[in-house]
Amino acid sequence: MSATPSRMVSLGTKMPSFSLPDTVSGKTIDASSLAGRPSVVIFICNHCPFVKHIRVGLAAFGRFCRERNVPMVAISSNDAASYPADGPDAMVAEVVQAGYVFPYLYDESQAVAKAFDARCTPDLFIFDRDGKLAYRGQFDDARPSNQIPVTGRDARAAVEALLDGQPPATEQKASIGCNIKWKAPLPASPRAAGEGAAKPRGMG
């Protein structure tokens, strides 16, 4: 099982703009709906063992956020053509089975994952009420390879600090998970490839 660390984007970075469909309700959720309160964005997917390991804790964290009026969304950006278990229909089933109370958005183009510089699943971003990044990294210390209980301790502490008007601790640990399954780049057309070739002398 390969492990990819999160990027640890600079604290204070503004939340990227996004607009994505919620696979359950069909409604479009955009970044503006998270404004004015501390908010949570987490990149996950269905099949990743690292996400499966925290699944129950993630559902509980979602309820924790809802009780405190903290908006939270999960986003799957995996290539569903190569990984059908991470496609929209499977995401709907996962919401029901896992008991998620937050929207589970599908980033088909993968543009949102790239805008956030998300690298792995799970990859967690928590923003302050001004939409500036206040916490990024791990959900907690639990991993499939260790015996540490899943509590969501790091994520909960960050949210509670923000609700108390304080910044989260700046010592933050990177998340570890499966790499986001990026789409293969489209091959260049012969014409496009030829456009960059050197021109014969005497032309232009």
C-alpha cells in the first residue's frame, strides 16, 4: 500500500473558488456557501484504505461540525473511468453506508483538486471565517498500519480553536494517504506536435 503525503499549503492561503455538484442532492455547492464561518474541505474517495480506516471517525466529525454550524464538504477527484468504485453513483451509496451528513462533491475535471494542491486521500483543509487556511494535514495520528484509535483529534482541535477565536496550533502534521488518481494526459495531435517544430529557413 503506497503512501503519499499532503502538500502542506502555506497557512493563510485563500480558499480557491469552486463550484461542484453534490452527488446526493444534485445541487451545486460553491465556495461562497462556506464563507463567514470556519469551514472544512476534505478530499477523500471510496476505495482508499486510508479513508476507509477513518470512515467512522469522519462521519462523527461531520456530525461534530454540523452541531457547531461549521460548513463541511468532502470532494472526490479520482479518475472514475479508471476507478469506477469512486464514481458518482458509488459516492451516493457511500454517503448512505458511512452515515456522512456533509455534501460529497464530485470533481470530474480534477481542477478543484489542482487548485487546492491536494495530493492524497484524505487531504484536509480547514479555513477561518475569512476563508484563509488555518489548518491543513492529518485528521489524526491513526493509520491502517498502526493501532492508534481514530478520534479526529487534530481536526477537532483546529475547529474548536477557530470557534473560540484563536488560531489552531501552527505545528501541524502532513496527512498520509493514497495519491489522487489523476487522469492520463491526452496525447498531442500530430498537427499540434508539428506546430512547435522549427520552420525551414526562408519562411517567416
